[in-house]
Amino acid sequence: MKNFRNKYFDISKPVFIPAAIITFLFVSLTIIFNDKAEAGFASFQAYMSDNFGWVISLGINYFLILVLYLAFSKLGKIRIGGKDAKPSFNKFSWVAMLFSAGMGIGLVYFSVAEPMLHFNNPIVENATDIEKSNLAMRNTFFHYGFHVWGIYMLLGIALAYFTFNKNSSLSLKSTLIPLFGQCMNTWPGYLIDVIAVLATLFGLATSLGFGAMQFSAGISEYYSVENSNTLQVISIIGITLIATISVVTGLNKGLKYLSNANIIIALAVFFFVLFLGSTVRLIDGFVENLGTYLTEFVQLSLYRNLHATSDNWFTGWSMFYWVWWISWSPFVGTFVARISKGRTIREIAIYGLIVPSLFSFLWMSVLGGTALNLQLDGGLDIASIVAQDSSMGLFKMLETLPFYKISAFLCIVLVGTFFITSSDSGSLVVDLMTSGGKLNAPKGQKVFWAFMEGAIAIALLVGGGLTALQSASISTGFPFAIILVFVSFSLIKSLRKDEQVQGQ
């Protein structure tokens, strides 16, 4: 019997049971053998980067080109759910949920941290401070730009199309049936779905760990209390309880309202820093940063740092990001599919690529640019602060602006709401995967995964296994890159067949 169902659970046993057991064992062993696990995962990551990094570099470019092709070809006219399908959410809410699922905590955590870390360790030797500043923003744009959303939108479009146009279950294995046939409904397909669940849980746990560290850092700064593991655990417990309430209320209530709140608060913080900081200088910086990013786009896209020294920038940064984003693609792609019924493929591709990327560029230019300006002007050695504790960079930057108490409070709330929406949407997605693609599983199952995510994050912080688990989540990106290539072949094959049928 492949499925089990009662009042509280409706699971696909070949997916749910292995994923639950592996998660429990993995987290337990990571905590018990933390040092060995961390070293092992780091070695595996370095080996894969050195020998197969070129696969990822070509892959992320291929995914982006394919999504652009879907956006501007005749295939883009195909509507998810059929030609008469209507969107379930208005465009603002839809884009807000896309953005909240795809970036969330990372965008807040690294808004100051990443540009300053690039400034501390520039890609070019003997660079001046001005050159280091320009390189820092260019590289940050690259890591949060179009390539990221190309990965997400490819899988999101594929899952949405097969689910709502072909009446398949909302699962990765369903997207591969046109290529591999019904064997995807046996153990190979279940294995792919198990890997997707594990990647989602591990990637989410890493992000929740970042969120907990920054949330507690903000509380510590704001209320002058010690930033301890206890505070981080209390933060996770409280936010997980709120996320559980949100996930039980469903997409149309809790998650929709929280995603809207994310965007509104993020915009408030954005304009707060823009208008109270060096407004004209920041706008000039955005224009220049965007120009540099677009001008050097192709070079960056294929950059491999081939003749690097032991301090390999590509492995430490770009490779890190690409495989992390790919490991997140089952989560974000599934969520994008879940909320995109009634949208055309063209809408998903264009809005999914441009709007989140543009907002990320603006956000990084204003917050990261303010931090870099402080460093260049000698107002604050924020590079040293970030080198010691990257979670403190944002709050130390805000301290230099007027109305610190207001801006710091807004950022604490923003981290909290992003934390909730990440946990919330992650629970919904894992719930879909482990129920065999059912869109409306029992509430007890949703509560289980919400608690599981909070428990994993707590266990990692207390046990010190966050770095090891992060390395493991990154490692899942390599097999997923291959899976995504096959998904793209299957999608194009089905779309072209669909187009031929419609043209008859």
C-alpha cells in the first residue's frame, strides 16, 4: 500500500517515510559528529567544485536562456490551467509571494554582509578601495540577479504546466514522465521526490538558521540583551508557532497577508535608508552598478577563476550560490507552481525574472551601498564588523542614520515575517511532496512539517551543525542540476506537442 490516509495525515509512504527517517538520522549524526561531518561535507563540496564546476556554470546559463525563450516564443502564450483559467491571486500578492519564497531572509541577511565581505576579499589583487567597492556591488548583483530566478522559474513553469494542464500530481517525478515513461511512478521517481524533500528541508533549515541569528542579533542590539543560543532558540520557537498558525489558515489568508506585509515593510526600510542616507549618491550608485553588471554579464556568467590560487573566489562565492539556489529550486519551483494557476508562461517567466531581480538590485544598492559609502568615507569601519559577525552589519549601518530605533525595529519585524513566510511556504511545499502531490492535505500534516522545520533549526543551532548541514544542502545542488536539465527537455517536448495540437 503506497498511500496512508487518516484524519490527520495523507501521505505517500515511499516518499514520506524515507524522507522522515533520513532527516532524523542526518540531523542526529550531524550534531553528534559535527566536526567530522563538517569536514566531510566541505571536502565533498570542494571536490565537486573543482571537477564539475563547469557543469554548473553552463547549466545556470542554459536555464536562464531557456526561460527567456519560453517568455518570448509562441509557447509563452500557453496559460497554466487552460485558456479559461483565472488567477487565484491579484498580481501584487502573486509577485509578493514569488519574491518572499525565492529570497526572503537571505536578502535581508546579506544586504550589508555580502558587499562588505566582497570588499574585504576582492576578486582582483591590489585593488583600490574604490575598485573594491565597485567589484563588491557587481558581484552581489550577479549572485542575486537573473540567473537565480532563471533556475526557479524553469522548474516553477514545468511543475505548474504538468500539474494544471496535464493533470499530473504536483511532484518532480511527474515532470519527467514524457521522457522516461511510467517508471517515474516506481522507485526511480520516488527517489527523485525524496531527494527534493531533503534538499528543501536542509536548504530551509540553513536559511532559518541565518534568520534566527539575525533576528536575535537585532533583538540583542535593540533591547541591549545578550545574543545567546537561548535567545535564538526562543526566537525560533515563537516564530515557528506563528508560522504554524499561518500554514493552517492556508495560502489565501495567512501566507498571502504575510507576503504582502513583507513587501510593504521591505519597501518602508528601503525608502527609509534611501531618503535618510545619501539619496543622490545611492541612486547614482544603482545606475552605475546596474550598468557594470549588464556590461560584464556574459563574462561573469562564464567566469571560472581557472588560474586562481588556493583562495578560490569562484568556489567560495559563485559556486556556493549556484548550487545553493539549485538545491532550493524544488522548494521555490513547487511554490511558484502552486500559486501560478491562471497565469501564462510568459507572465511567469517575465515577472519572475525581472521584478524580483530589479528589487534585489535596488535593495542591495541602497543598503549595501550605504555601508560601502560609510567605509569609503571613514564614517564606520563596517568591513571589520562584518568580518567578525556578518549578522550585525545591517544594524550597525542603521545606527549611523537618524531614527535608528524605528529602522531597527522595522528590520527586526522584516526578518521575522520573512522567517515566517519561509517556514510557512516550506511546510506547504514539503507537505505537497510527501503527500504525492495532493494540493490540500490534512492540517495535521502541515503542522507536523512546520514543527519539524523549527526542530531542525533548533537542533542545528544548539548542536553547532549549521555549517555542516549548509554544506550538505549545497551538495544536493549537483544532482539537481542534472535533474533540471532533464526536466527542461521534458517540458519543451510536451509544450511543443501541446502547441501542435492547439494549432490543428
